[in-house]
Amino acid sequence: MAKESKATEMNITRERLAELLNEDLSREYQAIIAYVVYSQVLKGAEYMDIADQLEIHAKQELDHALMISRQIDYLGAMPTVTPKPVKTSDKAKDMLRFDLDNENETIRNYRDRIRQCEVLGEFAMAEQIRKILMQEQDHQIDLATALGIEVPNVNK
Ligand SMILES: [Fe+2]
Ligand SMILES: [Fe+2]
């Protein structure tokens, strides 16, 4: 279950933005690990297509991690080396559900981050994060489709 999102912090400093981007980076590492493992262990004919998609997600998450690290370095901070914890299950549905929950959380955070970048006048950074956000939304759609559910509205 995704946790409730906090209200967007809008009186933000560059130092705080770097801290929040490090949280994003930890989520990107988590996503890389989850997609690397889940793409290989998902079994069953009905999950063949999504397993292939998860392999593509894994590579895109690595690109995101690189991009976020670059922004953290640009802000004068040190990129983290620690992923958020990755859940495991031997059930395909659970794995897809964990991925979807994480993508929802990631999308919520990047929407906040774009607003925060703009408050600080970091428009190019906001643009980079928008590109990442577009791919995260595609991931969310792929997972919701594989689970046979509606794409969750994370803007509640
Ligand atoms: Fe990502
Ligand atoms: Fe993603």
C-alpha cells in the first residue's frame, strides 16, 4: 500500500531539493533492482508480455538514476548509494502490485519535485524531471494493464 503523500514543500532551499532528489535516487535504485529481478522470475504465459516490458523498465530506471545523480551533483551534494528496500514474493500478482505501488509513489514525488524546481528557478532541471515523469507514467500504465485494473489517480 502506497503511503499518503505529504503536502508539497514549496518554501524550499537548494539543500532541501538535493535531499529530496536523493530520496528519488533511492527509489530509482529500488526500481532498477525490482525490475531486474521480477523481469526474470515472472512465470506463466499470461505474464510473458509484461516480463519483457519490465526488462525495458529496468534500463529506463537506470537512465533515471543517472539523470537524478547528475542533478544532485549539480546542486553540490553527494548522490546516495542506498536503495529503498525491495519487497519480494513468489506470486506474480504481488510483484506487479509492488511495482505499481512504487511507481505511484514515484509519480507523486516527481510531480512535487517539478513544482519545487520551478519555485527555485531551476527550469532545465524541471524539464529533465518531466521527461522522467513521462516514462514513469508509462510504467504505471503497463503495470495497471497487466493487473487488469484502472490506472490509479495519484493526485488525490
Ligand atoms: Fe524511474
Ligand atoms: Fe518507473
